[in-house]
Amino acid sequence: MSEAKIRIRDNGPFLVEGPVTLEDAEGNTYTIDKPAIALCRCGQSANRPFCDGAHKGCGFESNERA
């Protein structure tokens, strides 16, 4: 099985690549059938937890390093 890779994009979302299962706070699981998903970090996306590009217009800034 391939491993998932998570990249932190400066001033943008977490980019998750590879096979993943997303689980919400209630334990509901969603299998993602895409090669990559972008998860919102700015909190302004209308499609949370997924990124819709709202970080570009809300002044979100982050350049964290692991």
C-alpha cells in the first residue's frame, strides 16, 4: 500500500497526496478517490474542510516548518 504525503503550502492549504480516508468528529468516514486533496487552514472556505481558494482573499499568512 502506498503512503500518503502531506505538504504544507505557504499561505495556503495542506495538500494531501495518496490514498486517504477522511474521518469527521462523529466518526463518519469518507474515502477520497482523487490523487490529491487540499485541506483548508484559513477557516474561510465555503467547502470546509476542503480548500476553495478563499485564503487568497482573506489575508491568511502562514509559513510554518516541520
